[in-house]
Amino acid sequence: MKSQITQTFQRHFEAEPLVVFAPGRINLIGEHTDYQEGFVFPAAIAQGIWVGIAKNNLAVCRAYSLDFEQEFCFELNSMSPKKGHWATYIMGMCTLLQQAGYPLVNFDLVIGGDIPVGAGLSSSAALSVSLGLALSELFSFPIQKKNLALYAQKSEQLFAGVNCGIMDPYASSFGKQGKAMLLDCRSLDHQDVPVNIEDYGLLLIHSKVSHSLASSAYNQRRAACEESVVILQQSYPEIRTLRDLAVSDLPTIKRLLPEALFPKAKHVITECDRVHQTAAALSSENLALVGSLLHASHQSLRDDFEVSCAELDFLAKQTEKAKAVLGARMMGGGFGGCLLSIVKQQESQVFKDQIQAAYEKTFQLTPEFIEVALGDGARKI
Ligand code: GLA
């Protein structure tokens, strides 16, 4: 991909670019907890976004997307990021860096990547992080990785309209090969945990659906959690978010919250607990426990947090029946995208054939299988 970016840049802009890469991410467990300052357990993957960049001495910036085979020009002092356009993330990140006091001068960009679209592997965070890194390399800005992740999060919130948490850009910035990170979304500190899963592999099963209510439902779920916090603070004045509550508080919380809110709060509290249990189980190589925690996470996202969908639930049910699968759950924001599964490598092909046949028969859709390897975070290449 690097040579493709460089060649396209030379052809299109007649200059030599600096190239950076930022990966997409998976999340082993800890879903819909980041925006409650909770715990998540993501990892960067080998697939991601590459950006080639060079200064251009022109009056505009020019960006060329390999995927869309399209050029987009914009001016740094009058940008108008439009929701839904690929260049939104570019202008969003430029706006945030300028607001933070980093002076930009006009540049050219070529962007390409190999993250499957709509799979929920955070291609948008990878794009924002790679652009932020490209700009900081080009102009020698001393931007720390953590701040790069925070700018990328803010850009997505402001310009893409999703009130997202820190997990995706953080994972894209801090990934380590072969490791997942146990991230505390309050302190923004993490611990790298080796993912040794013996003769199993991480397999994503892309449902090939992405329901349109995803971003509005995401914002609603976040708002529901915030509403619960306000109510619970009357009895627990010391709490700032749901992360400050424990599984042992659930019986009391059930009495305090309206019926519609309690299951959502319960999900966040139990999911944070599952994150710690999963990290401990991985460290002690208790793989059976890792598997059952993944299944429990799916159930909680389906029944309590209500962010799954028929297609993901069907795939999850199939994995429960399959001996080759250690555990599986829906991954990311929900309402489509991927099921993350841990599958015995030797039996993987038979399992894929079976699940594909069953899924095609029920939904007339062919799932996509994506094997993932855990890779390093954003870097110049
Ligand atoms: C999306 C958001 C993340 C996180 C997940 C759910 O990927 O971007 O911040 O909230 O959903 O865990």
C-alpha cells in the first residue's frame, strides 16, 4: 500500500510524499463503556489507513482518495466540513489542530486503506489519527499520542455527529503487536496484555448490514447513561459516571432507576466488570472463561443495552452451537458490523462454511470473514 500511495502521489501531485499509517481496531470486550469513563479492551489490527503528504506552495489544500478516486480541494481558513463526506474527517482534524494553536500551511494528500467499509473497525478514527500524525510529522508539531487521540475523538464528535468515546482513536494510536490494551477511559492510562490464545484465532464475521439508526441510537444510549448518573447522584453523591458503581450496587440501583434506564446502567456496570475478568483470564490462560465472558457480553448488549440486531444475534446463536468457537460477541457501536469470534484455527474453514450457508439461507446475504492479527499503532513508514 505504501508504494501505491507514493506512486499515486507522484503521478497526481508530482512530488515525493512522507507516508504514515494508522490502524483500525477490534475490541475484545468493554462495549459502550468508554463514554462512561469505564474500561475497554481494544487492540490495533494490521489493516488501516495510509496517508501520503507534502507541502504544496499553493493557495489550497488538495486531497485525493484512492477509494473514491476523487480529489477534493479546500482552503484552510474557510473549511466547511459536511457530514457524510470522506473529506469531513480531514477538515475536522485540520480545524482542531488549528484551534489548538498548530499553524498549518497548504499541503497535498493521498489517502488509501484496506479496512472493510461498514465493518465497525473504526476506519474513521484511523483516518483522523493518520492525518493528525501526518501533519505533525510534516510540520514537526510536538503532539503527544494521547492528544492526537483526543483531537481525533473531538473531530468525530463535532463533524461526524457521533458523540463517541475515546476507545477507537486511542487504540489506533497506542496499539502493540500481539497485544490488547486494558484501557481506563478516565485516567487514559493503559496496560498492554499479550493475547495468547493457543491454537485459536480471532475471526471477525461481518454481517454486511449497517442499520441506519446506528448513530442516532448511539447518541440516545449515551444520553440514557448520563440521565441515570444524574438520578443516581442523589443517592450516591460521590459518583461521576456509571464506572464508579459496582456489580454489588445493582440491587439498590434497580430500586432507584426508572424501568427503562436500569438495564442500560446494568450493562455498563457489568461490562466494566467483564473487562477486568477477561484481562485476568487471558493472563492466567483460562481461555474457557474468556469465551464465556464474550458470550455474556453479547447477551448484555442484546438484552440490556439493546444495540444488537437480528443478523448479529443470528450469527451469535450459530457460534454458541459450534464446538470450534470459544466465544463470540457483537463488536463496536452495534446495529450491524461484525461479530468477533475466537475460533479453533484447524476447524475454522468448516465453521465458516457452515455459518455462511446458514446465514445466506436466512438473510440472503453472504457474510465476510476477516482474520485479524494484532498490530502496532500509528507510525511513520
Ligand atoms: C463506537 C465508538 C466508541 C465506543 C464503541 C462502543 O465504536 O466510536 O467510542 O463507544 O462504539 O463500545
